[in-house]
Amino acid sequence: MKARNDRMVTETAEPKARDRLAQLNRRDFVLLSVGLGITPRFAVAAEPGAEHTSNERKPPVANSNKRVATPFGDIAYAEQGNGPAALFVHGVFKNAYFWRHVIERVSDLRRCIAVDLMAHGDTRIAPDQDVSFTVQAEMLEAFCDRLNLDQVDLVANDSGAGIAQIFAARHPGRIRTLTITDSDTHDNWPPPAFMPAVELARQGQLAERGKRLLADPNAARAAYTRSYEHPENISDETLRIYLEPIFGTPEAARNVERLSRSKTASTPFRSLPCCDALRLRHSSCGERTTSSFR
């Protein structure tokens, strides 16, 4: 029975039957999220030609087209589907558009919400806004508050998965399930592959480098070789959607430079009290399906 029909049955089912259906939908959602390739390495392979320059398919979810005001700024997001909420968190130098192919396939199971992190996409922040990982995690909590999201299926990739871990540890009651891939971790901070960007940010040269990438799609594809197995399949338009919001203006470039420099500070994972990690392990999130890949 398809998930959309499951929801119709749930409305009239006995309590135990409703619980079984909810568990089935939750399991299906997690398996689909992983199986569809939520890491950049598998995103292209999951849908051959999905990112190809010629005849690129246009899924329903594109750029973030909604914003919600929070103490951290006006946070942009894309939304599609109905049902329990699923929150998608991208990594650095991308935005909510990254999740479009996954959301297209799981939006019959969930209300899919893909957020633009601070210093990315269409999110608007003050010039002096702290954009460190710990504060990004608190932004997600404020974002959930403003959208009245009680619990979410949290799906995250790359540095976004690092932020998701902090968010989950500090706010375990928000988490229904946690799915992370290719994540920043406490013993991999900052990831060696990201160090060239960190060094450019330290030297104040990341903004200029970003402008060159924005002007030269082939150079941009080469820069994404660390996160895409087949960067040659990324369309010019996709590269523009990722790069223009972070390097299109001097202010935006300064924001992403501050974010990159923050990855040279002490790991935010070690700043979490041990009880936070234990609470995550034994929370309702830990008792349900949790998938983690490295």
C-alpha cells in the first residue's frame, strides 16, 4: 500500500494499527533518504543525468521561496509535501536546492523542509551575525520554533550533518529520526578536504576565489571534485544557484569567509557536555531508526 494511502487509513485505524503504520512510514522514509543518495557522491549516481548540463530535469523543488524571521535572521527554506515534518540540512557552499531530487521522492511520506543555513542561499542575516556551527544549530532550534515543528526527521549531509549532530545533542526532544552522511565529526575537524578553503579565508582570499568560480563554471566543477563523484555532470545553472548567493556580493562573501574561518576554532563537538551526548543516545531519537554513515 502506498504511503499516501497509509495516511488515509491512519485516520480511522485503531491506536495500535496507527502506531504500526507510523513506524512503517518512518522506516520507509529513512531507507528512501539513504537509498536515494543524500551524499553528493551518490546524488548524481542515484539519478543518472539529473545534474547534466544538457536537458537537465527540473524537479518541483527549486530555490528556497519562503522565509521565516528568527533572532538569527530571516531564514530561507523550501517546502514540499504533507505529513510529519522532515528537516533537510545542506553542507557548505550549497543550499536547500541540493535536496531537490530526494525531496521529490519522499514528499509523499513527509512534509519536507529544506533550510538555507546562515551565510548560504537566500537566508538574510546581519553583517555581524555569528555563523559558527554551534550558533547554526541554535538557529535550527529557533527555526523549528517559528514553524511550530514539534519533532522532525532530521536529514543532513557534510558540514550540515555536523551542525545536525550538535542540534540533536542539545535538543533531542526535537528529533524523531536522524540520518546523516559524510559528516563532520569530533575527530575530523576541520576535514582535511576543507582546509584549502579555510586557508583562503584566513588570508582574506576566499571571496576573490569564489568570484572566479562563479565566472568560470569549469573551474567551479573542478572545485567540487572533493564532494561530487562526477562533477562534470553538474549543470552551469546548478553551480550558479549554489555559488551566486555566497559570492555574488561582497557582504555575502564576507559572511561565508567568517563561516570558513570558524572551522579553525576548537571543535564545537567537544564543547558539548558529556550529558548531551548521553541524552541523545538514550533519547526518543536513539530508540528509533538512526542511520549514520562516514
